[in-house]
Amino acid sequence: MPGWVRARTFKHLFQLVIASMTRCASCSTANDEGLKFCGECGAKLPETCSACGFVNPPAFKYCGQCGGALAAVRDASALAPAATPPSPLGREAERRQITVLFCDLVGSTELAERLDPEELREVVREYQAVSADAIALAGGHIAQYLGDGLLVYFGYPQAREDDARRAVHAGLSIVQAVAALGERVQRNRGVRLSVRCGIHTGAVVTGEMGARGTTERLAVGSTPNVAARLQSLAPADTVLLSGATRALVRGWFDLESLGLNQLKGIANPIEVFRAVRESEEASRSELGGARRLSPLVGREEELALVIRRLHLAREGAGPVVLVSGEAGVGKSRLVQVLLEQAAAEGFTCMVSRCESYRANSALHPIIGLLESRLGFERDETADVRLRKIEERLAPLGIPLADSVPLLAALLSVPAGGRYAPLNLFPHKQKQRTLELLFALLVRAAEQQPLLFIIEDVHWADPSTHEFLTLLVSRPPAPHVLTLMTTRAEFQVPWATRSNVSVVTVNRLSDREVRVMIEGIAGSHRLPAEVVNAVVQRTDGVPVFVEELTALVLESELDEGAGKPALADRLLALAIPATLRDSLLARLDRMGDAKEVAQLGAVLGREFTYELLRAVSGIADDLLEPHIGRLVDAELLYQRGAAPNATYQFKHALIQDAAYELLLKSARRQFHRRTAEVLTTDFPTDVATHPEVLAHHYTEAGLNEHAISAWLQAGMLSLRRSENQEAIAQVRRGLGCVAELPASPVRDGMELVLLATLGPAYGVSRGWAAPETVEVYARASALGERMPDAPELFWAIRGLWLNAFVLGELDRALELGQRCMRLADGAKVAELLMEGHYTIGCTHHFRGEQAAAREHFERVLALDHPGRDLSMMYFTALDVVTSSLSLGAAALWITGDVEQAARESAKAVALAQRLAHPNSIAFALYQDAFLHYANGDRERVRETCERVVAMSVERGLAMEFPARVLLGWATGSVDDTRHALETEYAHGSAVGLTYFLAALASVQLRRGLVADARASVDRALQSADRTHAHLWDAELHRLLGDAAVAEGRAGDAEAAYRRALDIAGQQSAASLIARAGESLAAMSARSS
């Protein structure tokens, strides 16, 4: 039996799941630790390094962690020759987008029959020569001569921004050249000579192919095959191209669509076009490129608006500006000019930025900004950082005792003994932190006007969105201009608020592009032909204009260049088909620095020199020149000096394109290496942001490690009440689980993740929500595969909670009893407590108070000082608190009113000590229920107002149950009904009977007797359906009150006596007393 089956508590479960695995890379069978070969298929298993303990893949000869030789290498080291270590980053193969041209002679078999072999050879050589000339003029690379066919690459080994256009141009030139050759061959040899070409653009892997000393540099993938099939489809003397190529050359050539065609060996039909000729007036609407920041052009209106808002802030207002536009359109450039203007006018400028892979890292852009403003350095002590926080806050006049612990906790700085513990439940701490951040902006602006910028909010995490919403919805912060940028497709929910100005950034006109080119070129005078080409091909996208103009300048294409050089360079001036193509051309010019950019893209949009050096393993004297070249080329921005420098890709699109150049295998290796470095060299970063480590493990394909890290991230978010982040993180972990082969280990991993996902869904979306039910149903299905394992307990408990909330109490009782059997088998106190609670809770709502009290008392008896408190994050309630609360209700019903009050007070006090928001809200609500049962409207109002405020603040499910009782306390029929129906609409049916009883009571007070009877009738029907008989006696007593109000004494007496019978059967002494008092009062009035 594997160790994870023997897990005793939830907190141990996942550690055992991971630790017990040694998985075969060949067949995925799990083998016991210590074996060298797989017991299923015989393949070599991963080897643990004896020096550092790192588990290496079977193919490794040297440890991937410490570099030490593994056992097999050490055994043969004396005989093995010394090997030259490979470059840390050098890679022969790459993923690239290229355009492939395949051309072939038509009717070569007929030619072979009609011509002497010597003559045929001469004809073929002439055809190859004229074709090669046309290809060379277009800048193509002939990869292979295949008989009378030619395989030609455009984009490899050297990329250009117009490779697709070059390929089509070459194809048309070949047809024209062969036609001229054919006329001569026809005259001299009496045979007709024709050619046909096929062109396709797509992704390939490029590198050396071959063996035994015979190698070629080829492109592998479907792209060459499609080009060859298009060639075979083409009529004589024509050039056919795919829809993919057509998208890149549209406007450059006159094209004729031939519709969809099914190509041999290609699964899906593709649209085919015939290239007729080059266009006289080419449209450039689909093409563009991007490179560097330029002088701001064509943004007069946008800049004037934001500067007006800047001046309003200087005068005391607090405006908010949202800058929206497509990627690469110049939002960041507008921001830079505003920053320069603000600095010149004496503003304090704060800039933060959201990142795509940090979309689940709570408040990441704010944390990064704070760390920068505080001047944190990596190796400094917690005391130094704490002092920096104090020194920054002190001049702002914010009480240090309240603010320093909050800010220190946000920045993961231990406060030591210098400040009292926060002792706040997570959501309250989060809310106070957001309030503090807002206060910091306000106080900073009191000293000096403030420009606060946050870029790329489309990638903001949910907590950052909360902060921005708070910032926008509050009364404006005086002297603060808040500016955010976002992509056009992202809809900001508060963009329509009256205090928000939306600035939409559009593309530039041709005139503005010319001005922009002149500004970038500076003292360089570019030929008119070059300027016209850039204008025509950039389509007004500033980032494309920047890239292409920079490429021209690097090519030294000025008016001093010779005519041959100018003619040759002009072919390189077509607009890049995509930013990826443009970047590839730029990177190909970077030499060895290209690999540094690619590694940086793996690390993220922003990365440190320290992390880059650690992951790459490159010495400083080599790394610094490489990265310096990227900075000089403005592919990267640099902040600080190496080795303390931080780098950022100029555009997120540049990072994406650089990343995509890497082979998938290389990406996995780099992500793996990054994960290893983070775990060994940056443990603090991993502890505070495990989702970053999880991201690298996921992309490395190390699914088991990724699952562990995603689980850690999800648990951390759950403890912080960051439920949306927890959901996203756990679902990423489940995605990794889906990649694993079916096995008990895989099922155990999925079950643990589902146990984390369930409460995140339940607290944020409701325990009866479809997604919550689906999670626990899946968990139960998994658990059925291992019925003897304790893990099944969590799945069944989740299903119990679903059934309980939905009011399916018979099923809930069965599930609770099953939980109890599983807990008995596990012999773990925490599980036994949970099992007793599920049964006690179900009995309580069924009206079976003696059984309920027995189980609640068993929970309290099993409590012990060392119990695992983390359980409450996965059950949403602390089991002792909830047992005390519901036990108090059971005590009241059975007549021990004073003891009930004492037990309820204990529950409230315990929940507050635990600082668990949902447990506090539940304990207070149950305390309000006792006051409701006692008829104390004022105490109910006070308590329920606290529960409602807490629930609204934290998004807790107790809001509407508390509003029901609050409506009863205030006597509002509408408020009570609305809260009741809202709760029921959320799927909660278990409390419907006493909610309706509260409504009926208010209706009777207001003289709405018929409505009250209808409410009671509905409640009794619900009780019959759900078996929630907790409040049946009170419902019949209310029917008696309604009958009294209508003068039906006989019906009233019958109802009261029915209430007495039910209460007697339930041993509900308090309800017996209430019904008896009502009956006595009626009798007294009639006598």
C-alpha cells in the first residue's frame, strides 16, 4: 500500500503523495524509491545525485542541480576522454516562422524521354541557374536541389521582415526567367520548358539534420510539405500560395482565389491563391512592425487631455484617467511624456506595472512599487527593511503602530517583537491593507502633487482590481492624478464613472508617421524611397514604425550609401508581417545576445540580473556585454547597475515573440532550470509567491512538482481570503493533473486539489453553486476508486455539505454517517470531530435534538490543544465553534436557555480568537438566532447588523440569513421577504422553514394574516420535502396565531395542540412552553 493511502490528516496528505513517487519516464509507472530500473518496462529510472540529492532524469550523466558526475559516469570516468562543455545557451535548433518556396520543372519525365541525358543535364543546369539568380536577388536560401526541384527558405538562416513578399516575388521572377529560358530551349532543342511554384508560410524547427558526417541545415515541419503540395497542384508557369502567405502579402500582389483545396497528405483543406503580378498600388493595411520609443507624434489631443487632468490634480482635484488602445499603439509612449511633464512640474511620480504571468499574484504591481520606493535590497535583514518602512511612514503622519505591521505583512517582512501581532482575520487584514495603500497615496500627495500610474491593468490580479475599484469609487484623493493603461479589448467595469476620463489611442496618419520617422532618424537623412516604404508598410502603428526605422538605421541606409547597396537594402524595407517577424530580424542581428533575450523571456516581462546569471550560468564578463547589447538596441530597459540591475522587455509582445523562438524542449529546460534556481537560491521569493515557481514547473512539464507548488499557492491564497486567486491557482494545478497518466497517485493529487478548490468556490460563490457541487461530485467519484483511503472523507464531507445546504437531509444524514465510518477507520481525532459534526448538524435541522447534542458533545470531547486548525480553511468553519453554536441552539430548544447562552458566548469568543471570518459570522448569526427565539428584537438587530457588515465586506454567505432576522427585528416585511428569497435563489433550502417562520411572524405583526398563513403553509411543505423539521412546532403555533387573528378559535386550538404534540415528540421543552403559553392566552381571552 503506498504511503499516501496511510495519510492521517489533510496537512500530511500531499507531502506523502509527492514523496512516494519515482515515476518511469518511459511508461509512467510509479516505482518504489531506491529502484534503478522500472519494474513494468525495464527502462532506467531517474537517478538521485549522491552529492546534493537532486533527482535527475534517466538520460542525465551529470547532475542538473550541482553538476556532479552521476554514478554511471563516475564508473567510467577514468577511461572517458575529456569533453568540451557546451555553451550554456548556445542552441543549433530554433522554432521559427519561415516562408517556403518549392519550385519544379513541369513534364520532366517527357523531357527525359525527348532529350539525350547530356542535353537534359544542360537544360536542368540552366533552369537551376536562372532560378538561383532570381532567388538570390530576393534574398532566399536554397536548402536543397531535389532533382529538378528546388526547396527554398525565406526567413532562415537570416530573417527579414518581408520574407513572404520576397518568396512570392522570387516565384514570379522564376516563372518569368524560365519562360525566357524556355523560348531559347524551344528554338534550340524543340522542347517546351515550364515551371510551377508553391509557397506556404508557417512554423518550423530549423537546424542540422543527418548523420555519419553528412548533415544539412533544414527546416522540419509541415510547412515544406504544404509548399510542395501546392507546387504539385499548380498549373504550368503559375505561382500558388496558401492563405497563410496571402495574409502577409495582401496588397503587395494581385491575387486570384482558387477556393478551398484538399491537398494530398494534409488533413484539412486550405484556401489557395494564384499570384498574378505585383500590385501597382499596394495596400499596407495588414502589415506592421515595432521597435523603439520615438518622439511623441499625433497625440496632441490625448496629451492635452491628460495634462489638463494633471493640472487639475495640482490644483487639488483627484482625477482618474484610463488610457486604452491596441497593443503597440503607443500607450506607454504617452505615459512617458506625461511622466516627463509631471516631473518638470514638481510631481512625485509612481509607476507600477501588471504582468500576464503574475495575474494570480495578489497585489504584485503594488508590492513591486512599494519595494522600489522603499529601496529594498535583496540581501538586507528584516530589521533594515522594517526601519525603511518606518522611516518612509513617519513623515506622512500615519500612526506607525497601525500601519507598519500591515505594510510589513504585505511585503513579507517579519515585524519581530517590535509591534503587536495583527490578530486580524485575513479578509479584514486585506481590507485594512487596501485602505492603508489608499491613505499612503493621499498623505504623499499632501506633501507634493502625485502622479500614480499603473500599466497593463488587463493583466491585474483580482486584489489589485479591488484596490483600483476602491481608489476610483472613493471620494477623489486631492492632488493625485491616477492613470491606468489597458488594451482595448479589456472592459474596465468602472470606466463609465463620472470621475474617470477615458483616452482612446488610435493609429497614426501617414503624415504623422513621416514626422515620427524623422524624429527617430535624427541627424540621419533617409532616402525618400526608404521613408515612403516605411510609411506605406507600417499602417500607422507606432511600435511598427519604431522597429522598422531602427532596422533601417542599423543598416546604415542613408543618402551616402551607394546605389547597389540602396537597391539591395530596399528589399529589406517591407513592413514586418507580424511583430514576431520584426523581432526575429532584430534578434538575428544580436548574435549571441539573442539567446540571452530568449532566456530573459522565459524569466518574465521583468527579471533581475541576479536571476538571469544564476539560471544561465554565464560568467559576468560574458553576460554583461550580451545584455548590454540588448539594452543598447532598446530591446530591454535597464534599471540600476549590474549585478543589482533589473531588466524589462520594452513591450510584452517582444517578450512573447522572443519566447516563441525557443524550441519547446528548450523552453522546458530553461523553465526547469529557473525553477531549480528559485528553490535553491531564492527561497524567500518562493515562499511568498509560490505561484511563480508553479508557473515555471508547469512550463517545464514537471507536473508533479507544479501540482505541489500550485497547491501551496492555492492554500496560501485561501488563508488570505483571496478566493479568486486560489481558484485560478488550483485550476492550474488541476490542469497539470490532467497531463498525468491514470493511476492511484494521480487520483490522490487531484483529490487534494479539489479539497482546496471546494471551499474557495463555496465561500465565494455559494455551497449550492453548480461549480461547487461539481467539484465535490468529482472528488467523490475519485474517492470511490479508493474506498479504504482517508482521502475519501473530504470528498464525502463536501457532498454532505452540498446535500445539507440544498435541504436534502435524508441524503445528508447518509453521507454524514459515511463520513463517520471513514473517520472511525482513520482513527484521527480531527476527522472524528468532523464526522460527528456532520451527523449532529443534520440531526439538529431534522428536529432530533437529543441525537444532535450527543454528537456535538463528542466533538467537544475530542478537542485537544494540538488539533490541526488548518482544517477550517478547507471546511469553511471551525468545527468546535460551529458545534458550540449549534449545540447552543439545541440546548435552547430542549429547554436549557441559560446554558445555551453560555455555550453561544463561548462559540463567539473562540471564533474571534481564531480570527476566521466565516466562523465569526456563523457564531454571531447563531447567537442572533437565540435572541430571535427569545423574542429580543434589539439584540437581534445589533448582532445581525454586525454579521451583515462583516459578510458584505468579505463576501461571506451569512449575509442574507442575517438579513432575514434583521428584517424580523425591524418589522420590515419587504426586507425579510427579499432576504429570504435571495438566500433561496442561491440554492440554500435547509433554513427555509424558520426563515419563513420569521417572515410569517412579521406579517402577523403587520396584520397581514392571509400572507402569514401562506408563508407557514410554504414552510410546512418545505419541511415535508426536506425533512427539516427543526421549527415545525413553531410553524403550527404561528398557524394558531393566524387563526386567532381571524376569530377561528377551534382552528387555533387545533394548531396549538398540534404544535404541542410535535414539540413533545421532539422533547423541545422551549417550544412546548411557547405553544402552551399561546394556548393558555387564547383560552384566557375566550373565558
